[in-house]
Amino acid sequence: MFEAKLIQASLLKKILEPIKDLVESANFDCSPSGISLQAMDSAHVTLINLLLRTDGFETYNCERSLSLGLSINALSKALKCAGNDDTLTMKARDEPDTLSLYFESPKNDRVCDFEIKLLDLGNDQYTIRDTEYAAVIKMPSSELQRICRDLSTLGEVVTICANKEGVKFSTSGDVGSFNITVRPTTDSSAKSEDSITIESKEPITLNFSLKFLTHFTKATPLSPTVKIKMTDSAPVVVEYNIEDLGYLSFFLAPKLE
Amino acid sequence: MFEAKLIQASLLKKILEPIKDLVESANFDCSPSGISLQAMDSAHVTLINLLLRTDGFETYNCERSLSLGLSINALSKALKCAGNDDTLTMKARDEPDTLSLYFESPKNDRVCDFEIKLLDLGNDQYTIRDTEYAAVIKMPSSELQRICRDLSTLGEVVTICANKEGVKFSTSGDVGSFNITVRPTTDSSAKSEDSITIESKEPITLNFSLKFLTHFTKATPLSPTVKIKMTDSAPVVVEYNIEDLGYLSFFLAPKLE
DNA sequence: GTCTTCGCGC
DNA sequence: GCGCGAAGAC
């Protein structure tokens, strides 16, 4: 028996938004310590890593681990039916073939219940190692989103070049070339949310598909800040913290020169 | 070497907005006295005339005149990436094949630099003579915009009929006909921005394409007022003053009856 | 291509 | 807080 209640159904909406563009279906692995999801997009270019710890749930019950294979699209459709302030309760039996979702409006005057059929997806496991990074950049998530949007108007590949002094995002296309440079915040009075910090072990330059990076930034509503972690010849990690719950992070392999 | 700095990148945005619907590319002629642009739309119906004097620039350096052939669309895309309060610096070498644009945020924590390839556009010159006009109408630019928008819902051609007493904008279409008449402001306490004045040498009536006139009114954000200058059998001049810098004006040949 | 939605600017 | 413009969905 699995049962978990979120105060904000809309939070799961925000989580699914960036995921649904990348994968059609995925296993939600529910365990006593929380819910996690690892999935690669169909082209095996990006890896999604989601963790929701039990702490952030209103109630959470899961005695035995179970894996819920879900169509992201179906789940997303279901969540569209939730009011913006509705709570969400998820329930599944021990050998489930469906997941039940309950939306309740704050005043309790409206209750929706959804039954979604589970898919048998097999059990791909991805090992994710948290290595040392040559650079870890923290910046306002909206700023990364803006940068990706701006660069996309001109090019398809972004070169990210980071050192202690700043981060340069570059692209080029038919009409010319374009660089955006951001510098670490020096104004110590700035709120942590608005500030840019760079932990740089060594200068690093990597190329990435702008399309995917732009997809990732659909997670912007989840967090005011985003972390970009880069190491030479390794996938970049774009990480959005989910308050009280955990994180949603994306891995994207660099493009070769 | 050409270098010019504008405090408000958004000003160039506003200048390009009405231009980009009319022409794909144009020469920006930079000289020691300022920047000018003359261009006709592809159908050779309208002529655009832009002048930016050096006074309005924060800094301006141009020893030798040069002509920068630019895709208006590319330039417009570049400017979309500028924050609303960013400053804009334009730079070109003496025999340039690119124009460099630099956007800097007020706090200097974000710098964009753009290189736009120049186009070889040839050197069409248009002579513009400032004649005597039968009527010169000054009115709030937003009012002209509103009039064009309203008339467009009904017809495709506007008849402008001006004399000392007022200006009548008329159109007719399938569902009927529509006149809007404005009269000179008599209230001397009215601000100059809000007032309507008519200098009328002789009554005049001309017909114009509403589509083009409506395009011109996209320059409304540039100036609180607009001047309409008309003479029999000659193009109307629709002129927007750009504070401290110069003007953007449009010429449109009248339609025959 | 049209319509709706969301984000940004006024 | 309202209106406008751009982006995404059908």
C-alpha cells in the first residue's frame, strides 16, 4: 500500500512540465524514503533525475518499495484537471495495475479521482555519480531561461565558457554571433535568490544543444535559482531545487567540437 | 572606426519596430553628423526616412562616413535580447564586414555582445524635398494610431480631408461608412502634447492605403505627437520626432480616386 | 494557420 | 493591476 499527499497538486504539474517534452513514460520508484525517477529521452541524449523526499509530503506511507510505470502524458493530462490550490493524494496497492489520484479543493467542495493504468516499462537503472566539478554556477533560474531563449533566436548550439571571472554563453548563426556574459554578484546585499556565484576549480568550455537546454529551463517555476555543474568531457548537470522535497536535475552530454 | 552609444537600447527597438514591417534590409549611413537611413518598401509604395543626430548619443565617434547594410530582422532579433534598461553601444571598423552591438545592464552584471554580418546593398539614394504643404496637422500620436485602428476594422482606404476647421478621416466598406473628425484644440491650457493644431494653406483631400498608414503608427512609442503633412498629388509625410536625436518619417503616395 | 496561454512591460 | 506581445498547443 502506497499513499502520499501533496498540499499543492500544482507542484507536480510544474515537475512534469519539463519532463513531458523529453520522455513519454517513466518509472516512479516509490520507497519508504521517497519517490525517485530516472529516465532518458528517446534519443538517449539527456537523463532526468528526480527526487522527492518524504519530508515535503503532507502524509507519506510506503512500507514496501514499488515501481509505478506511468505515461507522463496521461499523468500530465490528469493534473490539468486539478484546480490550482487543490491537494493531491496518490494511492496504489501493493501489486498495483493502476495509480489513483485524488484532487481536493481547499474548501473540500470538489473532489476528483483519477485512475491511471500503469505501464510495464522494465527496469532500466542509471547510475549517477556526483563527481567533482570544474565549475559550479548558481544563478537565478529566470536568467538562465532568458539566456537560452535569447540565444535560440540565433543559433542551435551554445558554448558555455566558465572561469572565476564569469560565465560566457555563446552561439552563432546565419546572421552573426552572440555572446552573453554574466559575472558573479559582488553586491553582498543582494538576495541569495538574485545572486550569481561561481565555484571554479579550473576554466572550462563545453558545447551543448540549445534545444535541450531550453527544454530544461521549463523547470524554472520550480525554483528561483538553478545550478549548472560542468566538468570536462562529462555531461553538464542542470539542477533545480524543489523546496522541502528534493530536486529535479537534467544531464546533457556535451557536443563535440 | 565608428562607435556610438545610446543610453537606451530600447530606443532603437522602437525605431526598428515600424521599419521592419516595411523593409527587409537597409543601409544605415553613419557620418560625423549622425546616422541616417532612407529606404523604400519592396513594393516601392512608401519611403522611410530616419535621422539620428549625434546630440542624442551618449558618445559618438565617426571620423569617416560609412554605410552599414543591415538586415532589419537580424538587428531587431539582436535588440530583443537587450534588457529594457540596457545601454547600447554600436561599433564598426573602417572597412567593416560586421557591426558589433554591446548591451550592458545598468548594474553591469550582464553584458551581451552581438556581431551582425553586414550586407552589400548597393547605394540607392532618395532625394527628399521639404516643400510647402497645403496642410500640416499635429496631433497626439496615440490618437492617430487609434483612428487608424478603428478605420481598419471597416475599410482599406482612408480619405483625409483637412481644412482650417478640422481633419476628417473617412473610410467605407461592406457594412457601411465611417468618419472620424478631429478639431484643433482651443483650450490654450492644454499641454502641447495633447493638443491638435492645423496649419492649413488651402483645403485638401487625399486618399491613402490604411494598411501602410497603420504600419507607420507603430512608431507611436517614439513620440507623444505626430505630424501629418499633405500637399495635393504628393506623398503624405507622417513624421515622428525622436527626442534629442532627430526624427523618423514616412512618405506614402496618395491613392488615385 | 489559428487560438490560447504565459511572461513582460507599462 | 492591466494590456500587450511572444510562444506553445490544437
